[in-house]
Amino acid sequence: MATTKYEITYIIKPDVDEESKKAIVDKYDKVIADNDGTMVESKDWGKRHFAYEIDKYREGVYHIMTFTADNVKAVNEFDRLSKIDNAVLRSMTVKLDK
């Protein structure tokens, strides 16, 4: 099966403290690794203002992960967990061209 490259951007609530934010990032990096994904890059984009309000927040902390995977298991697990995590406002997954 061919390896596919993905990019996930997710937004963490701005009122989460630094220690908790680091724990969230580490948790999702581990989710990718535990589900047969290989992390290429995981970086913080910092706090940015939104064009519109999301869950009564006008800004959030953006984080971007780029990784490769042989199947969609890692993407599906990230999606499932981020939807039930109260600290994550939004996420978006993009399948990248090689």
C-alpha cells in the first residue's frame, strides 16, 4: 500500500495554560505514532485571531502536524479524539500531494 502524506491543523482554546497545551500536543503526536503514522513535523503556529467567533472565543492557538501513514487509521483516531476533547476548538485534515 502507498504511503500518504497528511497535514492536520488544529486549534486549542486560548485559555489553556502552557503545560496543558504541551500535554495536548504530545497526546496527539502520540496518537499518530500509535496508529502507524510517522511524524514529519509538529509545530506551533501561535495564537491568532479568528475571522468569526468559535464557541465564544475570538482567538485560538494553532498547531500543525505533518505526517505520513500507510492507511487512514491515524487520521480517523485523531479525528475521533479531537472531536470529544473540550480543549480543541476545530481541526482540519488535508491529504498532501507527494
